Amino acid sequence: MKRISTFLPSLLLSVVLTLVILGGSLLVVSDINITGGKAVEIVRENNVGDKIYSELEKHWKSRYYTTGVPAEVYLDAVSPEWLEELAEDGIYQGFGMLDGTNLSSEISVTIPSILNAYGLKRNQELEDSISGFFSSYADENGIEKDEAYEDSVNRAISSAFNVINSNVDVYKFTALKEHGVIKKAAKAYGLLFKGMLAAGAAALVLVLLLMLVNRKSVFTVLYWFGISCIVSGVLGAAPCVYLLASDYFSSFSIKQAQIYTAYTASMSSFTAAFMATMIAVTVVGIAMVILYGVIWSIKKQKDKAAPLPEEKVN
Amino acid sequence: MSKKKGKNYAFLHIATPFVLLLLCAAVIIFVSVKPADKLKVYVNLAFMDGLKTDMDDTGLVIRDNEIIEEYTGETSDTGEVIRPQFGELFGMISSDKLSTDVPVYWGSTSELLEHGACQFFGSAIPGTSGNAVVSAHVDTYFADLEKLSEGDIVSFKTNYGEFTYTVSEQISFRSSENKYVKPTEDDRLTLYTCKRDILGASDERIGVICTLTESRFYTTAGEGEE
């Protein structure tokens, strides 16, 4: 009965400890990996600028038949490097909204003035290219350059930036912001660090409680803490192994190549980082259980040599 | 006797991690059902947004206006509404029970439904008397509609005022029935979506009827924060 009185509380505490270790590890990995810097690193590694350029090329070429504006008018004025720079800036702005450093809570490169407002490099070349095309067209066709003409030029420039805006926002921060998701995610994002501290404190309290429950053989805590680490490691690493081994993220059907790349690469990177962490946690757990086994056999040997009142395991 | 006890200890030591694994797996599965569902909605919302302001091949022009989030100026119980054009984003529905704020477009087409909720253009625009009927897809904007229950507060913000409703009734009807989308004498907001059906499109519609409890028309221009 005494064994049950220590076993059951220890088991229950271990369940909570396992979940705390799992949750704490997730928070640590999230805090390290879900950052603007990391996202930008992924964008650079995967040449997202080239992908954005290809998407824009496809878009403007397909629009030629309805707008009459050749794709080159736009494409000659934008470069993959500039597009990547915009994407990176959008990422920093997006993460700024999450961590509260970007109080403007707006991501947009829709119109040139907004580009200036955020200190982005204004693409005068693109504006000149579009204006130049319209001007030549008007001259060739004897169209008066009146207010309506100016409106058309401005609309075309605005539309071009709008298309670029939609394509450079590789993590879809604008869409998430529009639907109020960023506001909610920011709350959770702000709690990451506090969550980590809370998880650490909770783990410490649980270990102390385990020591209290197993006070007659304190070294048993090594076993309970060890198996908690092993179980949380297995629970965390197993889905990651499946996701990575089955190349799960590659099966996503996101039409825009740059968004597909940014999301799938980020998810794979996060999964790999989490898996590595959980494997490390498992190894720590195994080491603890082995240490417990060693101490237990030494103790058993001693007990055999000098018989004591029956040992209470657990 | 001692050997048997030793075997029991060994078995206990080996079996315990498996018991722990099962218990923890059960807890994780139980607690992750809801977040996984929410994540699915967010992913759907993010990836359904394309080049919103583009004119599509059908000639529909979708206008995404900024809706005033916080209005700090004076308000009045009565006022003038700003009637939107077909395909124009003119309002934002929010409630504590809804995971996301829902953009509302004037008019209803399959393309508009990919951008947000749609208000049937034959229904009463908030701020005027009658039945304002709004629908959206169940896998995106109205994923949480079934969570609304009697007494919940629903806010409908527009650029001319904010209208607060209280859920008064949960409804369910066949798509061919039109009793809930008809004009009414009272001022109400009817929200509906398809009932979830794993086999495909459902013929059944579910939703809520909300009764108008407060109208605040904006009286000072330029006092809002978008």
C-alpha cells in the first residue's frame, strides 16, 4: 500500500512534468526560431527574391493581353534583389507587429509614399518606366495628357505596387493582420518568454514535489524525471520524424512559389529544430534512467551485503 | 519470494514509461483538437487571399476599404448610412466567440466569399431598419459561427457607425428555405453559413439571429483609427 501511495502521486506528477517539459521545449524552440531574423535567413537561403520575380513575370505577362502594357515595362525596373529586400522588410515589419516594436501595425508597399514612410528604397525606375510607357503611347496615339491621363498613369503605378506588395508579403502578414489574427498572435508571442520562465519554474516545483513524495529514496526522482524526459522526447520527436521523413510540407498546395517556399522552408526548419531538441531531451532522460539503474543496483548490492529493512521502491 | 519481488519491480520500472506515454498522449490529443481546428482556419484565411484589388476575368471589381477600428469622436443614435457599391468591403464583424474579425462585402458572389463574408444586397444595410443578412464560408470566416449562442455580443463596424447586436436565436434551415433571409419589421442581423459536412457541400444552413441593441452613428469625420 505504501508503494501505491508513492507510485500513483509520482506517476501523476510525472504526467504533468512530461507535459511541462514538452511545452517548455516547444516554447524555447519557438522563441529561438520564430523571429524576423530567422525568417529572413530562410528567405535568403531559398532565393525567394528570384521566385517573387518569376511570379511577377508570370503575372504581368498574362496581363499583357488585357492591359496592353508589356511585362518588360515592369520587369526591367524591378530586380530579384530589390524584391527580396522588400520581402525582408515586410518580414521585419510583420514580426515588429508581433513583438510590439512596429506600432504602425501596417505592412504595405502599395503606393510609393508608403514605401518612403517605412524608409524603403523607392523604386523611381519603376514609376518612370510606367509613366514613360504611357507617355510614349499617348504621343503615338495623339492622346491628350489631361487629368484622366494622369489618373490612368497613377492607377497603373498604384496597381503595380499593389501586385508587388501582394507578392513580397511571403508570410502573408497583411492577410493575417486584416483578419485580426496578428492582434491575437501578438498576445501569444509576447507571452513566449514568460511561458518559458513559467515552464522552468513549474518543472522545478514538480521535481521538488517528486522529491517530497519519494523522500525515503530520493534517488528515485532520477527515474521519474528520466522517464518524463524520455516520454516528452518521444512525444515531441515522433511527429517531427514523420513530418520530415514523409516530406509532409512539400505536399502543401500553395500556388505562389515564394509563399510556398517561405512557409514550407520555415516549417521544415522549425520541425527539424524541435526534433533535435526533443532528441536531446530523450538522451538526457536515458542518461538519468541509466544513472538511476546504477545507483539502484549499487544500493541493492549493499542491501544484500548488510540486510536492512525491505527497500521501498518508488 | 525475493526473486519474484525483484521481477515485479523490474516489470514496474519497464511498464511505467509506457503507461506515462499513453496518459500523456491522451492528454495531448484532447487538448490539441481545438487549437488544430483554429490553425486550420487561419491557414485557410491566409492562403485564400490573392491579389484582392485586381479586377478578375468576370469584371467584378473588389474594393478593400479600411474600416475604422476605434472611433473617438462624437456619436449619435441616428444618422445616415453610406451605401456601398457591389463588391466593396464596407464593414467588419467581430465577437469574442469568433477567432477572427470578419470583413463584410456588399453583394454576394463565389469570388467575394473567398475574400470575406458577404451581405446579400437585397437586405437592410446596418443602420437602416430591417434584416441585414450576412453569410460566409464555414471553413474560413464563419468557422466559429456555431459557437455563438444566445446573449453573445456581436459588433458590426462600418465607416459610418458601429452597431451592436445580441444573439437572440440559433437557427438551422435548408438552403432552399428563405424564411430567415426575408425582410423583417424589426432591426436584426442574420448570420449564416453551411453546416459542416465531411462528405462535401451541405444543404443545411446554420446561423444566428441577432437583435440590434445599440446604434452609434459617427458624427465627426476623421476621428477614427484604421
